[in-house]
Amino acid sequence: MSEPESIDGVRYHAVDAAYFEKRGLRKYAGVWSLWALGVGAVISGDFFGWNFGLGAGGFGGLFIATLIVVVMYLGLCFSLAEMSPALPHTGGAYSFGRSALGPWGGFLTGLGENMEYVLTPAVIVVGIGGYLGAIFGTPAELAPMWWLFCYVIFVGLNYWGVELSFKFTLVITFIALAILIVFFVGAISHFDFAANALNIEPGPGGSAFLPFGWAGVLAALPFAIWFFLAIEQLPLAAEEAHDPKRDMPRGLLLGILTLIALAFLTLFLSAGIAPGAKEVGTSTEPLFLGFQTIFGDGIGVKLLAMIAAAGLIASFHAIIYAYGRNIYSLARAGYFPKWLSVTHGERKTPHVALFAGATLGFLVAFVMQYSGSALVGAALLNMAVFGAMISYIMQLVSFILLRSKLPHIERPFVSPLGVPGAVVALVIAVVTLVSLFFNPEYRPGVWGCAIWFLTGIAYFGLYGRHHLVKSPEEAFAISHRSKPGTVPGLAD
């Protein structure tokens, strides 16, 4: 056996062709599959989670926070639209960090994204449990049974094959969109902004529009992010896309434009009808409340609420896909234990990574359920946003550095916002990360994530960095180190 090769402060072990044969993926996705994956991953944010921002900042606080977050996501998505076709690997965020910041940068980026994608399904499954519990009248103590049921079904669907997974994503995303459109149209005739959106009693120094002042805007930032969180997962599908250089930028930009429209319609129409922002801001099934206002009580509204759970299911399914590819790519390169990257011999799906992520996500949700937290979903949401902001910060820094370090690589798409857009998004991401520590109710969970992050760093420093493999992401980064050239589309 050959000696490990030391490069960039890490050690690479040689592997034979059989190693990668056991870790193969299958191409399937086109531009509409990618659009559905991006929108489907996020659309649950319009069904559950965003509404806790009303309780944190009032309507005005959440509205201003959403405007700020839109600016951040536009900067992020345009940056990703440039990087993803230039570095078309399943590693996605980790791949960008690895090429721009070296092995440590790649690992920290991938670890932040790992926390985001393992925890986000846990947030969503709490929402699904809330909807199903309301529909079937089951007590809150049985919510973990709904969670387990959902994990088994949708991990199984992702395990079955990428073709079925993408087809289901496309169908369920269109169903979720249709349900939202039914809600939007029905809510218009019940809309009374002053009576409903501004019904939260102002605190000291607050107003009807900003009941908790400008501090409420900071407190609402994590919940505004829930309207868009996970759109950035699309680069993880690069090795399963037929033409990532053409389709990835289109899928990303079509996706973020769709989500911006849905976010503002959801915010205004959900808060602007009875029972209003005060009650919606604490509900685990806010769209269910809206349907009750529009259609009244009875079997009809319960059927609609059951269909409304399609939005949560769409995101739950799509983000299970995301954490599976994230764990797979990091494990294939040796950052995580390599056995996590083995794919199914016939189906070519990363089944080991899918099962491992599901187990961890369910356990975190279960522990939070019995931790005494009043709003389990909101606490988990803040934990997921913690991982997301670390990943966003690292990806935006990577974009800025790649412009100067790798100007020679082919860029099929060049961000019109450029480095200034990335810098603005970076500042917003940093402010959001810091703001997570301001809310004492959710702070223990955020500190738990910080411990998770530090444990990962210790693992990589002591073991992982000595056992890497030249996966596609690693091979690209090693072979494209600071060569002279220009960025296509930017040269004079």
C-alpha cells in the first residue's frame, strides 16, 4: 500500500476504482426538476415556521426582516448561480469552500450545511405532526409517532431511486403551490390589515406596526429566513443533473423569484385575516387557521388542512435528499467516516447517509420535545438557521475569494451583483448569526449547535484530515490552485 500524500496540511490515501464504483450516483434532473427541488425544499416555510416571527417582532418587525433577508438571498443565489456550474460537484457548498479556502474551509462549510440540513427536516416534521395532530385529534404526546412515520416513509422514498424522488418532488411541489393559491384567493375577501395584522399589543416604546421596536426586527430575522432557507441546496444535485452548467443557474434564479412572491403573499394574507397576527404567531398550523377563517369548521377544512400538509411534505422530502447528498459527499472525501458514503448497488442512492441523517434528526427533535421548550419547532428552527448562517458566510467568502484565486476557470454564468452583492449578503448573514444568541428562550439550542460544530472541528483536526480521499471535489481543488487568468464576462 502506498504512503499517504500530504497536501495543504491534510493527508490523502490512495483508493482503487472500486471505491468510487461503490459510491456512484445516477443522472436524472433537468431545469424543472431542479426548480422543483429548490422551491419544494423551501415551500414549507410558507406553511409553518415563518409565523413565529410575528410573535418575535410583530408584523412590522417580520416585514422589515423579510425585506433584509430577500437582499441576502439574492446576493447568495446569484453567487451560487456563478459557482455551481463552474464547480459542478455533489459537494456543493463544501466544494466551493474547499476550492477557495482549502481543506479546513471546505470542512467548516460542509459541517455548517450538514447541521442545517439534518435539523431542518426535524423542524418540518414537528410542523407535519402539528397539522396531522390537529386533523386527527391526537394528543401532543403522540407527536413523535407522527415524526417517526414521516421519516420512515420519506427516507424510504429517497432510498428507492433518484427518478422517483425527483418525480415526486415535482408533483408535490405543484400541489403545495396550488394549495397556497387557494388560500391566497380565499383570503382576499377576509383581509383587514389594521384589525388583524396589527393586533399585537405594543411593548414599551413600541407601536402597532413595530410592537417590539427595532429589536423585534433582529428577533424576527431567523423566522424571515425560513421563507427561503434551503434554496441553496440545489448545487448538491450537480452530479445528478443532465446539464448542470446550463440548468443550475436557471433553477436557482427561477426558484428564488418564486419564493419571494410566495413569502410576501403569505405574510400579508395570513396575518391580515382572522384570527390575526397574535394567534398566528404562536400556532403550529398557521395555514389551518387561515382555512378555518375562509371556509369555516367541518370536514371540508380538515380535508384542506390535510392537503395543506403537502407543503411540509414537499420540503421534508426535498431536504432529506439534501442531507443525504451532503453527508455522502463529505464522507466520500473522508471528512466524515467513509462508510457513510456507500450507495445502493442498483438504485445508486446514498442510503447509508439517508438513514444516518434521519436517525440524528429524529433524536434531536425527540430530545427537544422533552427539554421543556414551549415552542419546539421555533427552537429547532433557530438551531437550523445557526448552521445555515455558518454555511452562507463560508460560501459568500468563497465566492469573493474564487473571483481572485481562480479567475481562469470557466464560468457559464457570471453574477450581475458580483462581489458587492456577495459582501452585502455576507454582512446580513453575520448579523443574523449574532442575533440568534439574543433570544434567551432559544439560546440553549443554539449553544447546543455551537457544541456540535466544535465537536466536528475536533474530529476533523484529530482524525479526519489524516484520512482524506481525492474525490472529485478534492481533485478539482488540488488541480486548480491559483492559476493566472481572467474571469469570463468581467474582463474589459
